[in-house]
Amino acid sequence: MRIGFFTECYRPVVNGVVSAIVAMREGLRAAGHEVVCITPTVPSYEDVETAIIRLPSFPLPSSTGYRLTLPAATRSIDARLERPLDVVHAHSQFITGGMALRYARDHAVPLVFTYHTRLDFYAHYVPFERNLVRRGLAAWTRAYANRANAVVAPTAEVRRYLTALGVTAPIEIVPSPVDLERFGSGRRREDLRAAMGAGCRETIALCVGRLAREKNLELAFAVCAAAGPRIRLALAGDGPLRRRLERLARELGIAERVRFLGPVAPAAMPDYYASADVLLFPSVSETQGLVLVEALAAGLRIVAVDTPQTREVVGDAAELVAPRPAAMARALEAAGPRTPEQSAIQLASHGFTIEEQARKLVALYASVQGGFPT
């Protein structure tokens, strides 16, 4: 089968969506299928992978590094494909999503759409009245999803959300996969523990992800402030909220207990998980929370805000707490020094392997063969 992934972001961008797409692509290719990725150009970046079609793009008016593809006619994509696609899989409903829809219609092939991101939590990035933006994004999502032959949701909670929006297209649950072996192979390193601000007696609470408003990181800082001096907070990632968080740490009197690690290379993350004591997960905006699965694979203890989607991912292998600083601080203090959580590793291996999710996608593609968007 020849599959086209149309995505607004891909390497070298580092985020959960890109990680999920890379893992899906690897799984499908390992199963013997061909996956062509259609995505924006990124200046000064050269692909080392094959079967990547980069289209002209322009930067967003922000410091995120994300880019939007310039709309391209189907014939310009055809000219760069060795042969036509059998299935189109859109990972965005924006410009590349529109191109995916046009390609599917023009070639009478099915369109599958993965809903990766709860866009309503990102309305603050658009300079218009927030409720109006949310309603517009909901209408856009509903209209696009209902043009697809099938929609992929990473969790049952996201399927419920899409159904409530008015999505009537079939919705299949396919969790975003993780290379479990890689994240389970990390080494506990004292140099990394020192970089994260702790020695042998302190507890390192690690937050992983973009430093942005939608990640609810102010709660993590309030939790650290409510916890005892043994708790250290380390943040792996960067983003537009960093300066504000640095000020917040000083205001709360915890600057000496907080470490901003900046962007961490993906290859280094297994060792960071292995060197921390607990993953602190304050976000309520995730559709799945890929870092939760990475932490499970590493056997890392998890203290997270209790949300339906997080509960669905971690089951009983985490401490799920109401979003109150004192309650989450008590959970952190009870975590103690790190010992590998075998139940977490087992949960990850049963639910999030690349091979299993690739099998589900292939079955979904086969079920929509012969159909195309109307």
C-alpha cells in the first residue's frame, strides 16, 4: 500500500505530533508499506530520510518555528510522486489538510484524518475574541472531519469530544505509538541529576514539553512551592513562556530548586527519564500526552492532574490528583527516590507499541479502500 502523510509539521520540529507521525511512519514501513510525507520546507534543513516531499512554505508570525505550506495544486504533487497514492492520511486540517482533501478527491482515493491537537486550548494564539475563535475552530474541525472517510482519535475521550462537536464520520481509536524499547533503555546518570539540580537525597520532578500557556506549567511551579525543600523541579523543553516562568520561580522563592534545561535532543531523553524520580504532568489540554507513554516505558513514577484522557492512558500506573498545589505536592513528596515501576512498563508494552498501532492503521486503511471523500 502506498500512503501519503500530509502534515503541517515534521522534522526538524520536535513535538508530540511529529514524534507520533515519525513512529507511525516507521511502523507502516516496517510492515512493508510505502509512506510518502508531504510537508513544508524548513530553511537550512536537509532531509536524510527518503520519500519526503517538501513544499514551499512561510513562517508563522511568532517565534515558534512552525511554518505553513503554500497551497499547491494536486498536479504539482503528482509531478513529484513516483506513482499515485492509495490512501491519503491528513495530520492537519489546515493548508496541508486541504491539499490532502483535494488529492483524495482528484484521485478518488480514501482520506483518513488524525485529530492530534485540541485546538480550543490554543485559541489564545489567535488575536481575536477567544470564544469566537473556539467556535470557528470547532466548526472547521467538524466540517473537515466529516469530509474524511474515517477519523483517528488517540483516546476514547477525544472520540467523545469529536462526537460532541458533531463529527459523524467513523472514528477509530489508534493511540500514538512510542518506541518503547528506546525509552526503556535509559541510564541513570549522576551528571544529569546534577544538571537537574539534585543529588542523591533530593527528588527530581521532571516536566517534559513546550513551555507554553496551554501546558498549565504555572501549576507545576505552585506545586514545587507547596512541596518541601527536598523536591526539585526540572523542565525539559523551551518555549514562549520561559521568561514568565523564570520570573514566577523568583516570585515564589523556588528559583534555586528549579532548572530550565532548554531543548533536549530526543536521543538524550531516555537518560533524562531514567535519571529523574517522577514525571510531573500538569497539562489538561492533551489528546493523549505522548510524554506519559514515554515515562511509562521508562518505568518512571507519574504524578498528573486527573483528566479523562490521562486516566485512560496511565490507568493505575500513576498518581492522579486534583489540580490543587497542596494535593499534588503531597503526591510528589510520597514518591520518594526512583525505583522502576514494573506495572507502568507492562502497561506501555500492552497498549502503545509501534507494531500494534501500525496494524490498526493498516486495518483501517483496508476498511476504507474503494471509498473517497464526497
